Amino acid sequence: MYSTFPIASKVPITGNRKRIHSHNQKFYLVKGEVNVATTTDIKRRNTSSLLSELSINVLPQTYQNVCDIVRKQSSGSNRWSNGDDKTSGNHMFQSMFLQESYERCRNICAEYAKTFYLGTLLMTEERQKAIWAIYVWCRRTDELVDGPNAAHLSSTLDRWEERLQDVFNGKPFDMLDAALAHTVFKFPLDIKPFRDMIEGMRMDTRKNRYANFQELYLYCYNVAGTVGLMSVPIMGIAPEAPLSAQKIYNGAVCLGIGNQLTNILRDVGEDAGRGRVYLPQDELAQFELTDDDIFSRKISANWREFMKQQINRARFYFDQAEEGASQLDQASRWPVWSSLMMYRMILDSIEQNDYDNLTRRAYVGRTKRLCTLPFAYVRAVSTPIFNVDLLLSH
């Protein structure tokens, strides 16, 4: 279950505490922590004690990994500039062969991610090719879960990870691998986000329930947040961006998390048919809901209230993603804003369906998606309006 490519992600947010409200909960992010407190708890005790008692460390090791990836990818150097050119002499990196490799990636992106593909057309040719190559690798990774080798997924993923290492060593297996290998030698890409995505696919072989949001967050980060980490070095950061690279990467990860949470909410009924529940079990219990309610396709008042909370969380991540999206290179922003707007529309559709995502699938029609593109374009080319207090905090 992998987030539709449009960049994306969520990383624990650094900086000042931010807060959103749901019908009975408040969500806080404090330097890599997510804190969830009920309204009743807040009335009883002061906020500072709550943050101490209810803080859920959202996988601090994952947060540190992201910081390490940002540091490496922000160095601005690639394998060629470091004298680590392992592509010389390999026929797969000859001009004509590479041209066909990238053309195949372009065709796949144009066929399976039409709206996203349109958004890439403003990017420079070099960035277009690179983002198409990453899209194709992510798609191929996702297809391993549902493809003919799904029954032997563990060994298949092991071989795929070995093949990924070969790509980063300049030894592609096929034409599509060659496009990615060429990309990772031209751009400062670290292998860790790619490995983390494969680990997300492994999680699908081991888990079909998630005890809490901490567990679900790790899954969302692996299968979708990583896409943002892969994409920022390709899309580039605007030279005039006043925010740190870490903050901009955080926004990219937030988009991925928001996208994946939206996918989960859209596909609850479909996943239930496969015996999977990608929802925090402890939060279901808070609303007196169980897996049986999901499998019976029962839309109750409690289910609607539960869904309102989950939708608020996804929107929160989209709100956080806006900040990073506005700091990318201007020519690269269009597909990112398109993703933000269209995924928000899926959440709107769930609400319009009266929170029935058990028997109905939230759908955004092609016409509506196309009509969103001009609005996304305007946001992409607009000069960001900065919050002075926020800038001073960074």
C-alpha cells in the first residue's frame, strides 16, 4: 500500500509547538514528538504536565535518520563531483541507451500518474528525467507487493534491495534501472530513503494491524514519507528560501504522511476485504469501535466521529507540508501543490459521503482534478508570504 507518488512526507516537526483541534482531541508536535491529549485531560491538568505524561516519541531513531539524510543530501555533491564515477564504460550509460531509458520512464509516468506528470512539465529537462526515474522505481517497488511474486515477497524484497545497491554502485540490471543509476550519480541522493521504502513493503508481510499511531506513522514514513526525501534533491530548494533545509525536507515528509493517511482513509473498505486494518487500534477503542465494526461495514455515529479525528490528522500534515512546498525551486512546485490540493479533495469526498468509506470509495473525478491544475499553478508561481515569528524561530 504505497502513496501515490506526488512527492510527500512527514517528519517530526522542529521548532515551535503547533496545535490543531479535532472534536475531542488536540494534536501537538514538539521536536520529533507527537502528543495526543483529550479535551477532558486538558481541562484537568495544565498543558506542560500533559506533554510530559502523554508524549509519544515518534520513533526518535527514524527522526535522526531523516536528519542524517538531509545532511548528506544537502551537501550539494554527487558521485561524479566526488570522483566516484562508476558509469564510465558501461554500455547502459551511453547516450542513446540513456535517452531510451528516460523515455520509457516518462511514458510510464504519463500513463499511470497523468496529473503528476503534467505538473513535471514545468521542470528543467534534467529534473524531469530524474523525477520520472524515481517515480518508476517507487512504482516497481510497490508492484512487488501485489505482483506475481507476492507469495514469496520476503525473498523478492531481499533481491530487490540487493539490486538497489547495484544501482547505487553504477551496475543497473535493466533499462529502467539505468535511468535511476544515472540519476543517483547526477544528484546528491542517499540510498537510505530507498531502503526504507523497501522496509515499508516488508512491514506489509508482517503486519495487518497497527496498535497505535506511532506504529502507523512508521509505516507511512517508510512507504510515503521517503518519497519526499528522494524528491527534494531533484526538485531543488529556491535560492531565496529563508527556511533551513531541514524544515523544507520536513514539509516534504509531511506531504507523504498526509498522502498515505488519506490513502488509508479512502481504502478502509477495500483493505478490510483483504483482512487488513490500517487504523490505530487504540484510537478505535476510544470510540468503542472494533475490527468487527469495520468488517460488518457498519457506519455508526461513533464511526463518523472517529473518521472526523482521522481526517483532521491528515489535514494537519497537509498544512505542515505547505511551508516546505513554498520553498522548493519555483519550477518544481506545481506537481507538489497539485498533490496537496487533490489529496485534500479526497478527504472532502469522504466527508461528502457522510464518512462512509466502508461501502463507498471516495473519488475525485478527472474533470475536477484537471480543474485543480490552474489553481495549483497559481500557488506554485506565487511568492510565498512568510510568517515573521516563524522565521525568527528558525
